[in-house]
Amino acid sequence: MVNVQEQKVLLEVQNLKQYFSVKREKLLQPKLSVKAVDDISFTLCEGETLSIVGESGCGKSTTGRAILRLDEPTAGKVVYNGKNILDLSKKDLRTLRGELQVIFQDPFASLNPRQTIQQILSEAMSIQNSVQKELRKDRMRELMHLVGLPEEALSRHPHEFSGGQRQRIGIARALAVNPKLIICDEAVSALDVSIQAQILNLLKRLQRQLNLTFLFISHDLSVVRHISDRVMVMYLGKVVEIAPKHALFNQPTHPYTRALLSSIPVPNPKVQKERILLSGDVPSPINPPSGCRFHTRCPFATELCSSKEPETVEVQNGHHVACHYANDFFSA
Amino acid sequence: MTTIQKTDTLAVTQVLGAPKESAWRNFISQFFRNKAAVVGAIIIAFYIFIATFAPLLAPYDPYEIQLENKLQSPSLEHWMGTDDKGRDILSRILYGSRLSMGVGFAAVAFGAFFGILFGLIAGYYGKWVDSVIMRCMDVLLAFPGILLALAIISALGPGMINVTIAVGAFSVPLFARIVRGSTLEVKQLEYVDAIRSLGAKDSTIIFRHILPNILSPIIVQGTLRIATAILSAAGLSFLGLGAQPPSSEWGTMLSGGRDFLFSAPYIAIFPGMAIAILVLGLNIFGDGLRDALDPRMKN
């Protein structure tokens, strides 16, 4: 298990906010915004895998995109190796981008259909100048081996590959610039289960070999359980719980985490499991509930929950929960 | 515990199949299934052939005035007859194809160049840049094409180059709109984000990753616009604003023949037919291209 204190912090996200303004329907209507990510903070240590889980629309992917500045965040700090990414000039950001890479969800949309694999990889290398010109050919072959594709793949176009193979190409492209941190945005969600396993194992092996750090965004809890060191649970733009994997899966504390974990299917028909069913829909992020955002669906909500936003409590070493009754739930 | 098997089946277990049929092959077979489009392509090829080899094909000098031969009906010597100054109409049409088609292609090239540039910038940067550019395009679009061209020519003065600019100018907003729409669509694809996260410059993203992927609608629109441009240019020449006599531009020839519509209709009929057939060819060719390249645009 990873001890947070002992490791070097690679990425620190502080009070990150990402609001998207909504188009006004009437002229004098007050300006509304979708609070996709609302004031979240977390750290990521070198060499670890932190997963972000939550249902769709909770701000997982938005967080990843904001860290990479693919969308400009509204407020907050993203400190990478001591530098705030959000303060960097366009030029400095371009240079830094080589260290932060991303693997996308849709393997059919993430490769330019008009380029061959060779062009895709050599362009990545030339943008960042990560490999000398004379060595690029060798490096490309090496990358193909690294991600488990034959060398002949280099001269092909993306449409000649299957989804899993394309995902490997996407990984090769990310690796072409020798990154330190890779954000996997639902990287295996679009794949078949057997291919998912292959890609996850590939990612794990690459992490060991190249000492990579992963921010793994997923809605699939079994995938998260397989790959993570730590897990962060998000609900409606907020972090509700963040803990080392075993602590989170064995001792989920926040009522939302408990509900989420109870939805994992158990591959054993004899086990009677306790399902926590939440009522109602996720409230709109345009006008989120007051106090604790989960209080509208929380079976344990009290007066306090609807009036005051909960502080984040550390219930155990490295296990943080944003709930007024975190300590009660934890010991229970 | 987990539903995931821990098998690291990597490497060459997934052998690649034979190369799949290329997009180009697919396009060709699609296109040739459409008989009308093939006819259009043949017509265009024929006109391009004529324009290229006009000096070799023309039986007479198109500008040589032979008053003794004026207003002759079509005959074996003069297949399309002669005009009021005794010039051979066939030779004039052959030479005129260079002018008429030249104006059409040049005007569309001009319109497409600026339209694509504006469309890409508006679509890629969005926000106020988009609003400013597209509102300007809307203003251009609000004028009927020929009226806008008339205004531009009255400002610049008559002549072939000015006609080209005028006709090109009203193609700009059409290209800008199509390109902007396609850019918006391609921009949100993940490979654009991927290339951005690699640190590519905006110009690289726009011209190397977005433009090549939106070419189909541009080509289709370009082909259809050439037809309109030729027609507009001929119209302007007919009104005396474009090519000036004794030029053998088809619009100018039509204009010259309008006084003899009853006594010698062939003076106007043949250049008119030349225009009509070319425009028809371009249109059905453009429709065929659209169906093969960009099936979504089909109504």
C-alpha cells in the first residue's frame, strides 16, 4: 500500500473550479453557469495511480481536462513539480505538455484518420523534440514492441485496426514524448472486457517499467479496483471521499461511496448482498443543493446537512471524507 | 475478487489482417455507380480539353473581322455560322471557353481561399472571434449575389479581373459557413485534443489536423460554386460589366447576338448552349461528388 506522506508529490490540485456558462434564453435573465467542478483539491504522488470515480456528469473528465488546460479552468491552482500550470504562458505550456499526456476514451475518435501510425508518432516526437531525428525510426519500433503491436503496424492507417489495437496506438503516442504523468480518461470504457484486461495490464506493466504516474478516470469500479493505489469519489463537482484503495473498498465511509460500492455486481449468485438504492436523480449542477450536495438523496441527511457544507475530515491516515458525520459512519 | 482476468496476452497474438479497402477506392466505386455524375465528369473533361487545345481546334482566327462573311448561317465552312462582323462563332466559342472557365475557377479559388480561412478561424477559436467573422459573413450573404457583384464592380470598374473578384466575394460567406460548421464538428474529436495535449501550435492543429478532415464538403461546394460563378460571370459580361468586346467571353458573345435574335439566332444560341451544358455538367458532377464523398449532405 502506498503511503502518501513518504512520496514525492508530483501534482497538486488546489481549489480547482470549472464553471461553464449556460446560454441565456432571455435577454435579462441572470447569467447561469454549470458548476462542473466546484472547488476540489487533491494531490498525486510520483509513481502512483489515483482513480477518480463517480457517475456521469460528476466532473471526473472535466477535472482531467482542466488539469491539462484543454479547457481553461475558472479558478484554482494546478501545481505540477512546483510550477502552477494555470499560470504558464502558452509557450511554456506547450513545452510542459510533453510531461503530461492523456489517453482518451474513444479509440475511434482519438486518432487522425488521415495519418499513418508512423506519421502520428513522429509528429508527436517532433512537436516535443523528445527524440532526435535519426533515432525516431528506432524509437517508433521500440514503442510498437512496448505496447504489443507488430512493427508493420507503423505504415497502416487507423481504420485498419480494432478498438483495442487503436487504444494501444493511443498509448504509444502518449509514450512517444516520454511523459511522467498520464491521464487516462475512461481509457478502457469503450473496450470489450477481455480487451479491457489486456489494456489495463499493459498500463500496469508500463507503469512499472517507465515509472509513470496515472490519473485514472473511470466509472467502472471493478476496473478502478484492479488498477488504483488510491481512489477519489466525486459527486456533483465535489470530492466526497478520497482514500487508499483497500481502505475505500473495505471501509467506505461516505453514504454516497457506500451506495456506489453496493452497486458492484458480485459474481456469486449465493451471496445475498445489501443494495443501497438511492432515490431521485442527480440534481442539476446549474443550481446545486445547498449545504452538502448529497443531502437530497442521502438516507441519513439531517437539518445540518442541508444548511452547512461539510468540511473534509481525515478519519484515518490518508482517508478523507467530506461528511458531517464522517467519524460516526467510519466507526460504525 | 475482480472480474478481470490477469492474462497479459500481448505482442503478436493480434496479427493484422490484410490492408482494408482504401477510402479512395470506396469513393471511386461509389461515384461510378452514379451514371449522371459520370456524364457530368465527361462533359467537364471535354470542356477542359477544348480550353487547353483551343488554338489547335479552332478553324479560324476568333478575332479576324471578315465583313464579307458576316451573318452566315451554320454551314460546312462555318459550323456555327458567323457573327455580325464575320467572325467564326465556333472558333470564338472555343477560345471563349478559356475565359469563361478561367473566371469561374479563379473566382471560386479566391472565394474558397478566404472562405476556408475565415471559417477555420471562426470555428476553431469560437467566442467573439466567431461572432465577429460570422456576422460579417451574414452581411455579405444578405445581399443577392448579383447585386453584390454589381456593387463591387461599380466600385472597382468593369473588367475580367474585377468580375473575378466580385463573383469570388459572394462565394466567401458560403465557404466560410460550411467550413465553420465542419470545423466545429472535427474540433471536438479526441484526436484534436490529443494533438493539443502534445503541445502542437494552433496553426499546426488547424491546417494539418482539421483542414484535411473537412475537405470533402469543401470540394463538393467548390464544384457546385464553379457552375454558379461561370453563370454569374457570363451574366455580368452580358450586362457589359465584365469582358469587353471584341473578347469572345461567352456572356459578351450572347450580348453581341441579342440584336440579331430573329435574323441570326445562332449568334446567341451557340454560346448560350456552351454555358448551359457546362453548368449542367458541373452541377451533376458536383451532386455525384457530394453523394459519394459526403452522404450526410444528401437531402
